[in-house]
Amino acid sequence: MTTSSTFRGLLGLLLLCTMGCVDVTFSEPMPMHRRDLKRFPKSWQGTWSTSGKVDSPDETMVLTATEMIFANDTMKLGDNAVLQRMGRHLVLNLRDDEVSRWTVSVARRQGNWMTVRCFDASESGAIARWETLLGPEQVTKLHRDNDPEGKLKEVQLNPRNNRQFKALVSVGATELVRYQRVTPQP
């Protein structure tokens, strides 16, 4: 399984933003110039579910020290899956080797609840909001077959600094899924 298909398989379960056909990518892991976390913090580890029940048909995810585990897929932190902290948020960066860019999702935990957000180009007004926050020169739109009249296939966001990235998360990210902790990690 390639990194790209791993991303789509695993985060397709975790982040509904992959349901859109337009990828939103960054040139490097976000936030910039931060050290990578080698492990999920202990307070984040455990079993999480969208329904609050372990044996529910709803989506269940297990976070161990170094892995995210879904029904049939496991993603391990490493070179192609980079975890960083931004205040109270954890930022998961997944490298797409085909384009040498990163897809970013942001999670915030409050007690036994975790909210996951990502950047969804199909959301109404999203690209215009990103251009306002970053400036139009920092948002690159790539179309299929390099035809500007063709369907949009990727939006590249290039914040100049972490202040711009934080603004993107605050104003430009879409809440995708909310998990409830079912069991903590022993």
C-alpha cells in the first residue's frame, strides 16, 4: 500500500475531508519548525468512537503510543506520518509521496471528547477565505490536465508563518468528526 493510499484509507475513516475530490496540501509539516512528536501523548491514547460505544457499527479508532488503528488499517508515526503539537491541538501531517506535499488534520481533545478538523476545498467559500487569510499568492490552485477551465484537483496552501497557519485552523478548517473516548489506554 502506498503512502497516498494509506492516507486515503486511514484518514478516509478518520477525516471525512478525503471524501472530496480536491486535495488540500502544504509544502511542509505544520506547524512550521516544530519538533516531531514520536508518540501520541498518554492523555490521548485509548479507544475513541463517534457513537461512544466500542461495538457500535460507527467508526472506532484506537490510539496507542505510536499508532492509529482502525478496523483493518494501522498507521504508524514515522517519516510519512508526522505528529506535532500546536498549543492544545495535535497536528497530524501525512506525506503524499506522489506530489511531495503534506495533508494536514488538526485534533483537539477536551476531556473525553476529541474534535478533528481539516481543510476542505469543497466547503462553500473555503478557497476565498484561505486567499483572504494568506493572500492570493500563497494559495495555488491546480487543475486536472493543467487546464484552468478543468476540474480543480488540488489546492496548495503556503502559509508564511505559524501565525497564518493558526489563523487557517481557526477560520479556515472544517470540523469533520467528533469522537468520544470509550476506554483509556492502560
